[in-house]
Amino acid sequence: LFGLLVLRVGWFVSFTCIELVGWLVC
């Protein structure tokens, strides 16, 4: 459960980073 939570948070952070700064930066 904890691993799944970390995975989801990581995906959300990556998606937000892509949205805000762009995929080249991330």
C-alpha cells in the first residue's frame, strides 16, 4: 500500500512538473 502511494505521488509530481516547467526540464 505504501509503495503504491509513493508511486502515485511520484507520478503526480512528475505530471505537475511537466505541466508547470516542461518535459525538457524534468
